[in-house]
Amino acid sequence: MSMGVAALLCLVLSVGFSGGPGAVSDTAASGISSLQEQIRITKAKTAALPTVDDAKRALTGSLTAAGQVAKLQNDYRYRPDET
């Protein structure tokens, strides 16, 4: 019986001196805080992204402008010389 009590006392003392579960808890809390900050940043960046409709509108505008530029280039290329 006294051996069991001594073993239990040693266990309690070793947990108390080593920081025990508290040290793991502090590390986990730090990791959780870091992950929460990463989630917050990701949500903010995601909210700043354009919507699908915005992207389609921009693409349509770009394609229209590209077509106009190509037409102007072709018109200039086949323009008769004025010499």
C-alpha cells in the first residue's frame, strides 16, 4: 500500500514540476490562435475577390476592346500608302 501511495505522490510531483497538461494546453492555445488568425485573413482576402459576374463582365469588356484593337490594326495594315 505504501508503494502505491509513493508512486502516486511521485506522479503528482512530476506532473506539477514538468508543467504537465498546462504546457500542452498553452501550446495548443497558441496554435489555435494562429489558425484563427489565418482563417480571418483568408476570409478577408476571399471577400475581396471579384464575384463570377464581375469577372464575366470584365472578360467581356476585355474581349470587346481586344476586337476593336485588332480591327484598328488590320485597318491600318491594309491602308493604302499616301505617297
